[in-house]
Amino acid sequence: MEDIVAKILERNGPCLSSEVIRVLVTRYKLSEDAARQRIRRRSSKVSSLRFLSFPRNAKFLYLRSDYGSPDFFDALVKTLRDSSPAYAAALASLIERGGIMPRQHFYIACGAPIKQKRQLSAEKIIQALMVERLIEQVDVPGIGECLSYSRGHVAYFERQITEMRTRLIIEDLMLRAIKSWARNLAFASYDKFALRGEGNLPRVGTFAWDLTAPSYLSGLIGRSDPRVIKPGFVTCDVLLGRTVTEAGIQPFIRKCQMIRALKNIGRCMHIFVAEAYAPSAFDALRQIGLIPATPESLFGTEVAAAFIELSRTLMQAATITVDPVKLDWIFRQLGKIEGAAQSLRGALFEFVVAEMIRKLWPARVTMNHIFRVAGQEVAEVDVVAIVENRRIHFIECKGQTPHQTVDDAEVKKWLTKRIPLVRKQALEHPDWKHLEMHFELWTSGHLSPEADAMVAAAKSRKYNIMCRNGADVSVLANELQDQSLTKVLRQHFLNHPLSSAEFLKAVEYGDEFKASSPLAMDSPREPARILELITLGRG
């Protein structure tokens, strides 16, 4: 007998059993009892969620072949919006971020409180969605624990993971820029800003945010006691790399509306920053007094263009070369943001290394090569270079200022975990297993004596291990025939102003600093230039 229920779901998509009953009654002229019997006797092609509750004991029905698809999640969010808004908002936040995000960020993005009476907490929502097998936890090398759709192996998310890595770097820079912007305008207490990724999650009330700070602006302060000033707060959430939809903005709106109901929380100025908004999303924010900002509205056209260009650079296919002039422009536009220069070095050093190798060796170069076991990511190598089909180089990149030391724990992890995993995979690779294998760590900074000792102890006759510090990279830079690449390398990685002890003395002692120093300024001194150098060096 034909399964009419499956036929309805093929035509209409996933929906509640009550909607299927309506179609069976109106289109197929069945009684309601007969329609319910058809649903109970449905074929194995049709399944339902087991634990989430819906009005009038309805079930969410879907074709097994649709499970985990965009249509599946879109329909589920729409269905949950009225009956279970907390779950709808949580799933919408995941959808808006491509189906995967760091677990810690979910507590910020999902629209639920960390802990609040008579409200579903973010943790309880995670557990319920996992039990329902709608989401799962995966470990992404270099990022850590993430939550994703339950669509099988992480390999399904290869592009989404690349997008997430890029988005997190761009958003980190944006949050630092917003912090500087808000400080300069005295929106909040200068030294009280909290950003995600810097210790505990930023909190106001029972909710987590990407950025928070107490504010003493006249419109935000309160006075329950004439002698006591009660501060308000500035909060900000960021989602870049896409046009935010009306459904995607709902978790933020829900969070802002719920915090207004808390009695002991001061007035808040809520800001959301996105690359672009759907008109309905923009209007939804404005209608309830929230601020819809963009990089361009905050920082102007050139800085916004630099953010977009950086995003494009990070998202480029692994084999595409990068224009050094473009990298230099990105550094000049974004490097003035407090703390941004270090993030840029960490993100872009591997591009510089890859381009150096292309110029110096006759090599086939790929970037961000992912190694998997049973479909799960186990390691990622920043740069893989095959030279003359004789040897292969697996290169870990650490972009830093010259005076900075690579974390010993990172070196140990590279030696004891990453190299064995990558080597095992390479030995099973049909095109690589016969090549001479080199495992290298390149840094524009340097290693500690303890790390040097670890590397020396780990050297093996079976394969080569090498570390190149800033001085070694500088030697290679002398061999480059590309002036633009050499300029980027020296100006932004190897000759950083704060790496110089003389510069530090110049800043500390001012006019007392000896004029014989090559860093000494002509009299009168040039404070603007010093400020520029300091700003470029922060981070």
C-alpha cells in the first residue's frame, strides 16, 4: 500500500504530525482517526523526533533521507519557534554559523542564560539536543571542542570548518577593534572590558556575550540611592562572514529581551555587529532599540574592506598563491587596532612561509592539510611542500614578534603528538610513503632553551626534525628575489619595532635616550611616529 505520509513529506518537507493530519483530511478526505492510523502505520522511510515536545502531543515527522539537511533544520526551527523558543533560538544560532561552532561560543550565541530560575539553561539545551541526536560534539584540531549538526563525520564539514576558522580570526580582530572604539568614545570603563577568548566568558546578568563592560554614561546609570551610582552596561555580539537573517538574529534579540526583565541589572546598550543584514533582521533590531552595526558603519570603508580582504585571503584554496602587496595592505589597515598585529601574524605567517617555499624551492605547496582517521580530524599541517618528488616537508608555522618565545607546551605537543600522527598517515599515503620526510617548525620568534633541548632529543634517524627561528627565516629572506615578499616578512615579522631593546629604551626614557641610537628621532621628537610604532607592536 502506498505510504501517503511519506508522499506528503516528500512534497511539503519535514513538519508536525498535526499538519500531515490536516492534509490527509482536506486533500485525501480521510477522517481524523483514519489519518492518525495512517501516521502510526507509516513506512520505515518516515521517522520522528522522540523527546522534544510539541503542542497537542504532535510529533515532528521527517523522511530519514532528509535527516540533518538544511531543509530539515529550517523546518524544525520554524516549528519550534512557538512551542519551544529556547530550542528554536539555539538551533537557529547554529544554522547561522554554518552548522558548527566552538562549544564555548554556543553559550553566547544560543540566546539562553547560563543559569536562571524557570529558564532552560544553555547546558540543558545542549544535553537535550544531543539526546535527540540533533547536534553532536566534535574535536577540531587547533580549535578544540565544537558543536555541530549531527550529519555524520566531520569530513562533511570540511568547508564549514575552514569558514569557522576564518570567521573566528576575523571576529577576534573585530572585537578588539570594537573595544578600542568604545574606549576612545568613553562608552564604558576603560580597563573593565571583557572579551570572549580572554579567560572566563564575558557576563552581564545571567547571560554570556562576546564583549561586555560596565558603563557610566548618563543615559545608562541608575540611582536607587542618591549617594550610590549604579552602572549600566555595554554588550556586543559579533557574527561576520555572512548576511544575518531574521531567524539568525532572534537568539540575540531573545537574550536582550530576557535581560530587561532582570530586576538587579542596570540599563544596557546592546550592539550587534554583522557584515550585512537581511532587511527584516535589521528592522527587528531597530524596532526594539538594539543597535545593528557593521564594520563599515563603525570604522569606515577602508577598514571594512581590509576585513573582507583578510577573510578572502584566509578562505583561499590551499594551492592559490597570495599577493604580498595585499598582505602588506591588510597589515597597514588592521595592524593599528590594539592587539590585532599579533593575531594577524599568527593568521598570516603560514601564507608567507608557503610563498617563501614557492620562491626558494621547486616545490608543490598546499596549506592547511587535514589528516583524518575513520572520518575524524586528528591533525592539521599548516604547510605541506613536496620537493622534486624526493622529499616532503610538513611545516608548523608560528607567527610572532622576534622577541617572543614559542610556548614550550606547543613544541612538546608538536613533537609527541602531531609528528607521530602525521608520520603514520604519511606512511600509509600511496604517493608519500616513499618520500624522505621532514618535519619542521618555523617561527618568526624563537624557542626557549628547554624547547631546543626537546627538539634535539626528539631527532631521529628515520626522519628529519628541524626548527627555524626568526634568525633562520631572516637568512632565507636574504635569498628571496621578491622585494614585496621580503618587505612583508621584514616589516611585519622580523624587524618588528617592539623587538628592539633600543626602542623600548626610547619609549621609556624619551629625550634622555641617546641621539646616537639608530632609533633616535630628530629634535623635536616625533611622538606621532612613536605612537604608530607602539600601536603596531601591541599584542
